[in-house]
Amino acid sequence: MPIINVKMTHEDGGATKEQKEQLAKKLTNSFVEVFGRGEKTCVVTIDEISTDNYAIGGKTITNVRRGN
């Protein structure tokens, strides 16, 4: 069973339920189109990561966004 995992930062309240459903649907449709497998075989997971738990260059994204 294929699993498509999306990781994104949780900012400005995060993605809405509707946005997540739309993303999952479009990713599933793309998978079906490319691989020719049924949509019921495709699992999509969405992980939203706090900007405090994600860092670049030793600085959390929270601090990068603030200019610190």
C-alpha cells in the first residue's frame, strides 16, 4: 500500500480541514494517474510541524521568521 507523507510547517493557524482534504484528493488523483492503481490503495498523511520544532542553520523557523 503506497503512503504519501507530506510534512509542512504549522503557521498562521495551520492548514484548514478543507485544504488538507483538497491536498489529499489531488495527491491521490496524481498517484492514480501516474501508477494506474486504484485510489483506495493510496494513503496520504499530513504532518504539520511547529516552527519551534524545525530549524535551519541552527535557528528555529520561529526565530528565522522574526529575523533573529
